[in-house]
Amino acid sequence: MKSGTTPLKIEIHDRDLVIDWDDGHRSRFHYLWLRDACRCAHCGEPSFGDRRIVLSEIPGTIAPKECHLSNHSSLVVTWDHEDHRSEYSGEWLRRHCYSKQERERRRFRPTLWDKNAPPDITSFSLPQTRQDETVQYQMFERLHQYGIVFFHDVPADDGVPQTAHLLGYLRETNYGLVSDIRVEPEARTFADLPQAAPLHTDDAFRVFPPGFIMLHAIQPSTDGRGASLFLDGFELVRRLREESPKALEVLTRIPIRFSRLHPDEDDFLLHGKMIRLDPEGETAAVRLGLHNISPPDCDEDDIEAFYDALKRVDRMVRDPSLHIVKRLEAGELVLVDNERVLHGREGFDGSGGRHLRNGFVDRDSFHSRWRVLSKRLGREGNMDWVFPGAR
């Protein structure tokens, strides 16, 4: 049994108990929390995790009638309400300890990057990744760490669906399951034009923007241009926090009107925050597309501060020191965390035949696949991690 999972003694108090662990840590557990956490056959369905407990029927004054540590290092409690018996393994209790120290330990901190300290962009072979779960795990870890992964040997016909199925399921939108990106006679978005496309979050105008996007090069532009640009939005927020805490406060408080219009077909409009922080003030997600925002609908006293903040962000988005640049060649695909990494494109000759395919995958299925794979590969410690956007 690994260090930190063996309880040595317990202290019983009026509303909670304290456990001393073999590594010196102390955990405090409220009785209401413990009773609610019981997952015995009476309280829930251990096979699939749902529960039968009726929370409103648990007395706020609930307390142990009897409490002890078993020979198997489990906490065993018989409650004074209905004489119910609950048992919690030491490993489970430590994994769920909600002390400030343990909650901080469980926080996953991604590696921020820019041009001078770029992410690892060594590409994975898609066929090998699909066949080898160890390689899949390495790919997932890199996606967690940097928010961006490249693949090669991606088949032209169904490369986007094959990649999507590594993470979860293709998400259908008004653009379909898989959409084509090429110069069109009548452009519907920036992607249909040969001019440079600004760095942005895809579909920021949706209530739930896609968690991950895939861009698959079927044919690059024949003029050698049209390289893709990428920017770590979490690094942008870090710099903004240093440069202007006031601007960060404004953009985490005042919603922005994101919009997308296709006459007679679609008219999307969303009031959403450009930067979302978690309860501890850490960056959870960015929603950034300065090309598809409308004038703000906010208090008149906030207008000048709001525009000052937007201008600061606009300068940062255009700062080459934040960019990495990579031209996607035929058979290459980039997978991007859409709530972290912004993407754009340099201009190119519109007659060059550039053709990419695009698809979306939601975030929840990605984390689900990663947890299942971690268990399968014996990496149970991964179950502790709390990722950006998961709180």
C-alpha cells in the first residue's frame, strides 16, 4: 500500500472527524459529507455509480454511533440515523480529502507555451496511435499538457472521423459532422477566404463551444503559403494578469456578444465571458474571437474599461512572440483544445486549391476516454487530477 493511504488514528468531534495518515497529513471529514459519500449497495449502484440516497432525509445533526479503523485500513462508521453502516477505504478517503493542501495537489497544471518556449509538436502516426494504447496514452498526456497535438499518415477519406473516435464522438453542428474548408465563391466565414484568418476560438458564439477541433490537410496551397498559426490562450491570460489585473477583471466579469449570421439559415447570438476562471482564480477556459463580437451590452460606466481590455487582448493576439507557425502538409492533422489554444491562418493564393477538413469533439468524452485508458494501463493515480474547466 502506497504512503499516504493508511489511516493511523481518528479523532471524533461534534460535527466532523479527523484522520491522521501515515505520511503526516491530517484530513477533516464532516459527518454529513461522509454519510452522503456512502456507496454501499443500499445507498447506490456500485456497478455504475448512481445513488439512491435522498439527501434531504439526512439529518443535519447526523453523527457516528460507533466509529473505528478496520484491519484493512478502512474507516467503518455506524450512524446514529437508521443505524446505517458505511465503510470507506483509506485510499478512497485520501483521494477525496478536501483540505486545501490536497485540493491543490490534485490540480493539474498544464505547461504554458509561446514562440520562445514552444510545445512539443512531434507528430504521432494516426494508424499507430489507433492500434497502440500506450501511444494513445502518450497522445492524451500531450494534449492535456499543451492543448495541441499533430498527426501524420491521416487518410484523406475519413481521417477526421478516425481521429475523433480516439477521443470520443464527432459533434454535429449546422456545418455537419465534417466540413470542408476551401475558398468558396460566396464565403460564409473567414475560413472560405484566401486572406489571413485571425486567431480565434472556433464557434465562440455557441452556448457550449466545441471542446476540441480537428483540422486535416487534404491539399495544401500550391504557393507554399497558408501556414496555420497557434497561440496558447492560457499564456495570454497569464501575461494579461501581469500587465493589467484590471483588464483581466473586466473580461472575467462582463459578457461579450458573440455572433454568427447566415442569412435565412442561422442567426447565432451568445452573451459569454471571454475568460473563465475557476473558483480558485485559475484560468479554466478562453472564448476569444474578436472578429465575431458585437458592441457590448454592459453598464455605461464599464464601456471605456471594457474597450481598454479588448485592445490589450487584441495586441496580444497579434504579438508574434506568442505564436507558433506550422504549415499543414497533405495527410497531416492538428488536434486543438478549442477552449485553450487559438488558431488562425496566414493568407495564400486563392487559386492554389487549398483544402482542409474540419470536425469537432466535445470535452467530456475526451476526459472519459482518458480515465478509462488510465485504469486499463494501471495508472490509477491519474484519477486524482482535476483539469482546467472541470470545476
